[in-house]
Amino acid sequence: SSGINAEWPLRPGENFSKELKVFEYPDWMEKPDKPCYRSTSVVGSCYRICRSLSHVLGEQTTVTEDNTNTITLDPRFILKGSIEYRREAMDLCEEYNSRLCEKMNTYGIEDEGDI
């Protein structure tokens, strides 16, 4: 506890006191024009994991003529016998996408991230 009593809500036109102003932002907010710090929260950890994955996938992704992304798999990650299950995995993915789109349409959701 800081010992400072919070007054909330502020009325329009009022400003935060100096003690309540933010001078540094967590890295996951991606504010290039503001000072930032490395966040130790769960959100910060997830952010850095996703950033590292997007960096790796970015190097493995190519855009085809029809403007779709294709990920090139590293053959070292393909397990022996996994090809047998590829068709089933693709069918399950298609079923998932179909059901998801159906739910999104039912509830007027435009982006999977909004779920």
C-alpha cells in the first residue's frame, strides 16, 4: 500500500496527480515513443513468447501467388509416422473452423480474437 488515497472517478477535465501518472509502460504495450520496461507479468511473458514465435514463423512463412501464407515446416520436427495422421488432423481443423465460423455468425462476431 502506498498510503495515498485514490480519488475516483476523475471528473472531465481533471488530471491524475503526479503520483498516479504513468512514466514507463510495459514492453507488451509496444509504445515506441514512450519509455518502457520488461514486464514480468503473465501478459509480458506471453507477449515475448508470441513475439519469438512470430519471428521464427516469419522466417518460415512465404506468401503465395493467391496472397495466402504458407509455412514451411522444418523436417527435423516431422515425426516418423506422423503423415498417417495428417488427413485426420486437417479434417478436424476444418470441422473446428466450420463450427467456429458458425458460432461467430450466430453471435455477430467478426474476429476470432474477440471470442
